Amino acid sequence: MPFAGPAQGYCRCRNWSLILIISYRSVRALLFLAMLFIPFTSLRFGILGFGEIFILISLVCFLYVGRGRLNLDVRLQPFLWFWVSFLVLSILGLLVNAFFFGLQSGRPGTGLFDFASYFFILMSVVLLADRKLFPQGVSEKFFRDLFFLWGVLFSVLYFLSLFYSSILGFSLRYHHFYSPLVNNVHQAASITCSMAFVMLSVVRFYSSLFMRVLAFLMGLLFARMALESGSTKALMGVVVGGCVAVFFLIFYRSKGVGKLYFNLMALGGVAIFGMAFVSMYHSEILSFGVQFFTENDGSSARESLYLNGFNHGLRSFLVGFGPGSHTPYSGGFSDAHNSILTVFLQGGFLGVLVLVYFFSRLLFLVRGNFFLIGALAAILMYVIGGDILRRLPIWVILVGIGYLSQSLQDPNGSRIRSGG
């Protein structure tokens, strides 16, 4: 049997490959289970919940299976670049805060919590960006299925909330506002306003008419959930996201003959119209903006936070003060309630540049699908008016948007042939 040795070695290699494939599938299954839980913060026990625990288990299993080696997908490089850069800048800001300001800036305990949250999100992004764990085609299907099941869960909870204010002791509504299984209305509203557009984009993935109609109805229901959250930012997310989606549908072409000339002409025409409109009605626009902000700013709290936070950030304008709450308020320090201002206070002007570069890259990535652009615009409303840096579900949606945008560039690619 002259070939017995090599043949046995080949079988062992194939067996090891099969074991690795099954192990990667197991890690993906754990991650999928984790992602189902993370939107529902009421299910946490302290700082950890089922979702976070499953992510940690997935990370350990992933490092064991992959032997610590990473093979990152180039499509998610903007995410990794942002988080690595921002964490480095925030550490530099912490050093500046320590050596030049004696750690006088910041509410005690918030710095460690923020840094741990950011590092956890970075580890989650690393998991979702690995090409061995998520080969081409697998990543798109993972997020299609995940977002569809989110739609099912949120829809079931919404219909239950029409009859019950809570379930098993967990709140479904805050007063009459829809906020299922969360500790804060915005934790759900930031998801529902963006998922309205994500679900509408997922419609194209299904060949079954039933599944297309179901995904479409879930998108509309997500929009209704956002409007019933009572959050002004969610309302703005639905309105602005819808307007931006329609704008890109009409004035942008991602392919076809003469797309460059069409886009340049459309951009020029819109710019000219916009400047003319602003010059004619600038006073009315300014008055409306001030009135809208004032009416939605209870007791001028946000005005005080933004003004004090910006002035405080100028003291360390280059790299900020490090992670934590650094907005002076009522004799102490508070969260900024604005992601741009938070980045400025924690990572300085360089951090803001990193954030702008990240969203610019992401916009370029999704430019071919107007529904996903609408989802990105909805999330940007929460970037402007709230803090998304610590909210893992928002970053999962952003990663999913990045993957789905690539698959949707080919209208015939990666469609689900069955109803599942």
C-alpha cells in the first residue's frame, strides 16, 4: 500500500477542515443568538446581558478556532480604522487630562465604563469583520436573517403593547410611548427609525412574493414604532431619512451610461437651487430652526450642555480629555447628549475628523442603495442629537448596512430562493 500514508494524511486534513467549518458555524450561531438579545437592555444583569455574554463566548471560541489569527474584510476597514484611531486618541486625551489638568475633567467612573464599552464594540466589529468567520455571501445572509428576526421580535412586542403595558415584569411602553424591553426610550427609538429603511432594502433579497410583502410591511411598522416612541430624534430620523432616500433616488445614478455627467449636473443644479432658496428665505429658516430647537429643549438643558461642553473642549481641543463624561453641568460633569460633541470632548478635533471620515467612507460604500442611505441619514439624526458611541445595536446596524450595500449592488446576487 504505497499511497496509504499520504492518503491518510489527506483525510486528516479534510477532517480538520470540516471541524474548522463546523466550529466557525458554531461561532456564527452564538453571535446570531447574541445579536437577537442586544437591542433589549432590560434583559441585562448590571452591565452584562445575554447578548454580551454570548458575544464574549463567541470571541473565546473564535480565537481558539482561528488560533488568534485575523483575516479582516476590506469592506469593514472603515469601522476598524475608526475605533482603533478613536481609542488611541482617547488614551492620548486621558494622558493630557492627567498630566496637564490633574484629572479634574470628567465624572468619576465614567471613563472606565466608556473605554470598556468602546473596546467591547471594537471586539464585536472584529468578529463581524473576519472573512473566515463571514465568507462572502455568508455575511449578507447573516444580517438579512438577523434584521428579519429583529423585525419579527419588534412586531410581536408592538402588538402585545397594544393590550399590555408590560410582559413578565418588563415594560413595553413608557407611559403611552413604545419602548419595548429597554431602560431608555431612545435605546429602542434609535433602532426602529433606522430599521424602517433597512427592512425596505431587505425586500430585494427575497424572490418569494410573500416574504417581500412581509419585509415591506415590517419596514412600515418600524416607522410607526419610531413615531410612537415620542422621540423627536426618531421623528427626524424617519422624516430626514425618507427625504434623503427620495433625493438620492431622483438625483443620483450609481450605474449606467453617462452616470458621471448626470450626477455632476444634478449636484450642480441642486447646489444652485439650494443656495438660491437659502438666500431668499434665510431668516425664516433660521427662525424655524431656533424655534424647533427651543420647543424640544426642555428648560434649555441641551443649549447649556452644548455651549458649556464646546467651551470646555477648547481647553484640550486637539485630543480631548479621554473617555468619560466631560460636559460641565450643575457643578459636575454630564454626558454631552451629542455624539459629535462627545467625540470632541473625548478625542478632540482629531477625533471629530476621524468620525467625519468614517461616515464619509460609509456613505460612499452605501451610495448605490437609496434605502440604506436613508437608514444612514436616520442614524445621523441620533449622532447629532444623542450618543451612539456606546450603543452596540447601532453599530451592528451600521456593519449590516456595510455588508448589505455590497450585495445589493448586484440586483441578481445572493437572493433567497425560499421563504426562509
